[in-house]
Amino acid sequence: MHRTAIPLLTACLLAPLAWATPPLPEWRESDGYLIGVVVQYQGQTYRALQSHTAQKGANWNPASTPALWQLHHGPVQRCAPWQAGYSYALGDQIRFEGDYYRARQAHTAHPGTEWQPPRVPALWQPIQQCEPVTPIPGNTDTINGIKVPPDPGSAGRKTLAGIDADQDGVRDDVQRFLAQEVGKHPARFKYAMEMARITQQKVLTANGNDRDLAKSLATQWGMALDCFYGTYKDSTEDYEWRLQFSKKSTALNYNTPERMESYVKYGELLSGRVISSPLKMQCD
């Protein structure tokens, strides 16, 4: 009995290890999903292409909304969403409403020109998926173990969009700041980068007078912020540091007269709008 009890006890102690990795969550209506979250739906695996709330009654399930969800067969290569106001170089890769494109020629997508990728095949070539961006050797720095583009200096303040050398949707100066401030905590860095991507979209789209887009970006930013705060054990942990981080981040994002003007314009677009957060968040 003694010899039999030992392996049985060992098996009982080890059994939970087989279940240590939780299953992927099932997609649910009304939940909030941060970009990159992976879910199950009707036996398939999907990855969120953008942060959003699955509005009740909207039928935004993964199989029906390719702009929000991508069928996931392996690692997904991220690429920045197309934005009016950006200056694109030959070969730049972007995503637009669930599809992917490569720039056929260098150009600036001037606001108001309606130069969205599907409308201008002379400028954009459809591709199946974004390819990984390979940094130029020697043209990156490392901050807290994170490879970041070089400091753009004053050149990064010459345009509204600034400089985004690695095409990840975040200005290089902002990315360097975040790597320095929260780079030692991978989850916080990831969520801070998502907030920065959404903030950049706010800056670049504020002059378009699209109030629905402004509200959508506000909701997405709030979701990323909730996930960022979720990395702390409670609401008071590092409170003073977080307060200063927020102030410095805001000052950096809107550090030119043009960007500040865009910030004010974006606030005007939200005037009178009700911004609500989902009851349940999936933070990846």
C-alpha cells in the first residue's frame, strides 16, 4: 500500500501542471478586445486587428468582420494602419480595412484627397500579408533591452506625423520615451505602445471632422489604458509615478503647435459624445 500510494500522490500533484495553460477565450458579444488578442470562434482561432468593443446586436463576430479579425494560422505580422497625412516611402506596407498594401511609389496622403489604398492602385499594390520590417544594421539603439529607432531629433518635429522609421504606428521619439519609462515591464510597454498608436491616429485624423472615428479612437484608447492599469496590483501602486508618466507622455505627444492644435480639435469632436467602456476586457 505504501509503495502504491507514493506514485498516486505524485500523479495527483503533477496533474494540475497539464492544465496550467488556460484555453483561448471564446469570442463573446459585448466584450472589449485589445489589438492582438486571440480568441476562439466556431472552432477557429482569430486575432484582433484593432482594438474594439463587440457591440451588442452589431453581429461583429470574427467570421463576419475581416476588418476587425484575422483568421490566425501562426504568427501575425503587424503593420501600421493607413493614415491620411502620412508621407509614405516606396515599399512601405500598411493595412486598411482588413487588407494589406505595399506602396508603389513615394507620396504623401494629403488629407481630403481620398487617397485610400483601394481608390488609388497607382499608389498601392494589394499584398497578402505584411512582411516583417528588417531594421538597417547599426541604425537602431537598445533601451532596456528593446531595439528602438535612432533619436529623430528636431527632424521629428517638422511635420504633424513626425518620424516613424520602423513603421509601427508610433513616432520614434515617443517609442524611445516609452522604452525608457516602462521598457522593463513587457506588458506595460505593450499597452503603452498601443495607447501611443491610437494617440497618433487621433493627431492625424482630428482635422477630418469624423466624430464617429474620434469616438471610436477614444474607446480604443480607454481600453488600452485599462489594460495598462491592469498590470498594477491596485489603483494606488506607484500612483505618483503614473501621474508624472501621464503628464510627460501627453506633453511629448503634443509637443508642437500643430500637434496641440490637433489635440484641441480632437477634443471638440468628442464634445457631447458619450464614451463607454466594455463591461469585460480581453487584454491579451
